[in-house]
Amino acid sequence: MANINKFSPVSPDTYLKAGSDMALAKFGHLNAIVDAYNTVDTAVTTLTTRVDAISPSAGALKANTIVESTSGAGVKITGQELNIISGSNATLLLTTSQSGSVVLLDRAGGITVTLPTATASTIGMYFDFVVTVTGVGTSPTGMYKIVTGAGTEYLQGTYGTTGGTTWAFTTTVSSTNRAFTADVDTKGRLAGSKLRFTCLSTTAWQVEGIVNTSGTALTAFSGS
């Protein structure tokens, strides 16, 4: 858009009857508007030129795209709050949109939690599990179980135990373990236990944490 010219009185002007009319013919108020318009027009022209000058081969603008940074001092986040999921029912099916949540194992009668099925786009999702209410009863009553969403997804990693005898239990993806099954006190269904499950690939979940047990600790890794 081109700039516009300022107003100026035309002489002789038949509408100017007296000398005092010349004061109105200065057009100061209109010319102030013209100056403001021309300033905005110049800025818009400059911005348009800069955007149009971006070459697709040099990295054109992309809508709704977040580019990963490979350098920098990092970002400090304050005031962040984790999403808490209360497992009030006997079964719980997690979704990928709930990644990063803390899942409470808080039903004395037990809870079976199924992890989301892993895909290439969901690698990196994770969930924290915390036992806040001790499971009570004979399995399956009082059992806290966390199982992968597909038969081709396996667990790897190590968790430790406290309370009774202290052990560290390990599993690898070469095994058939798909679940953490705490169906008795010796396997970690006591309040205070905490585990994190992280999706590493479409076939592997990493397990880490510490569980609270009594008596001689037994592994809670299981095949189903």
C-alpha cells in the first residue's frame, strides 16, 4: 500500500469568507491522521517483505510446529503440579494423554491397571504408581497389578524392597514378564511403595522404584 499525501488549502477557496477561516484550513487534525496511517503502512510493508523473503529451502515458516532445541541452558519451571489419578475402581485403563500422572493404588480390595498400548508416537510416556492404601485379602482380592497393554510389550529394569528382608529384583525384555503383580505383602502391596513405568520402545517398559514389603521379599514380576 502506498502512502497518501497530506492535505493543503486550495487558493483561492470560495469557502474561506474571513481571515479567521484560515485557521481551519491548516488541516492539522487531518494531517495527524495521515501521518499515523503512513507510519502503520510502512511497518506493514516492511513486515510483509520480511515474511515473503523467507525461502522454503532456507526454512519456511511452519504452522503449529515446535522445533526441538539441541542447545541452551534449559528451562526452569516453577509452580508445576502433577496430575493425580485415584484408582477407586477394581480396574483402570490408562490413556496416553495421562502420561506423567501419579496413579494412586488406594483400594484395599485391589486394582488392576493396564498401561496404554505403546506406539512409535507414544515412546517416552511414563506413569508413577504410589500405594496409599495397603491391599488386604487373598489374591485376587487386595492385589495391585500393573500390566502392559499388549502381549508384545515386556518389562525391564530393577526395583528394590524395604520393610522385611531387602532385595532388588530385576527383569529384562528377553523374559516373558509383562506385569508387576503385588498380590501378597511380601511383593509390595503395602502403603508407601512407589514405582515408575517408562515406555522405551514399542516393546519395552522400564521399571524402577522401591516397594514396601514384610517378611521375606518375593519378586512381583510376572508373565501376565
